[in-house]
Amino acid sequence: MRRISIFIFWLIGWKAIESPPAGIDKAILLVAPHTSNWDFVMGRLYAWITRNPVRFLIKKELYIWPLGGLIDKLGGVPVDRKKSGNLVDAVAGLFDNYDQIYIAITPEGTRKLSYEWKKGFYFIAKKAKVPILLSYIDYKKKVVGMGKPFTVSGDYDSDIKKIKEFYKDKSAKFPELYCLSPENIKE
């Protein structure tokens, strides 16, 4: 799949840049902006190109035949959103089951415009004691990549400001649906 993914990126004029640093086997892979279903396609191709061990959370209701097998091959991890319990604990516990795993999470939680990012990714990273890899899909520059690993300090408000600062210059496929697009920034 790696060669095919490289070819597709070349064909459509995209580049995969900034792979994660060596030695990081487990991490939360924070993916933003997220305004289109194409984000999944571009992110999956990037993961194959860079050979990243990416898994993503998906509602278990979609894990039915014949989709279940395909979702599993693409890196899906079923999540029961209706079951009572703590999703943060359950996802943090996944890190114990793998030697290498990056769990991809979109902080917006939706492809619609949302000014409030979900906090779960932060608390999963904190509980699992793994870094957050700030990854992005920039449609204006036609690149998929990531910044330096981010280690949570425990001060959510301070950390989220730093994380959002990283994403301010990234361009979504649909900028009007991205809270950090210049036209959507609230002063």
C-alpha cells in the first residue's frame, strides 16, 4: 500500500512531510482541521506512506459485515458509545494492547463548524502517559504532516491554547467549517 499511496499523492500533487520522530511508538495522533470525509482518505494515505501504526476510533454499530473486515484492515477500533463507563479509560487502556500504536482523534469531533474542541484526546494522553502528535491536513499547501510531539502539562487551558496556536495556519478543505480559519476566529 505504501507505493500505491506515494503514487496517489504524486498524481494529485500532494506531499507527505514531517514524519514522527524516531522512538515514539505510542501516541495520540491529533488530526485537524477536519471538515471533510476526504480528511480520512488523505490521512490514511499519509499513514501508509510514513508507515505509521495508526488506528482510529469508530462506533461499533458500523462494525457489521461486510464493513467490519474492511474497517479493521484500515485501522478501525470499535467503540461502544452507548455503554456506560468512561471512554477515556477504555481508550487509554488500548495502549497496553499494542507495542506500537497511534490513535487518531479529531478534536473537533465533527465535520461541522464547532468552536469547542472535545477534551477526550487530552485526558487520554494524560492517563496513558503518551505524547500528542499534532498532525494536520493542509489543503491550501497540499501537504499532510505533523509537528513536534506535545506532552501534556496537566494545565488543560494553557495546553489547548498552545495546541490551537499550532493549527491556526492550517487550511481546511472547507475553511468556513473550521473554527481556526481567519474568518471564524472569535476575538
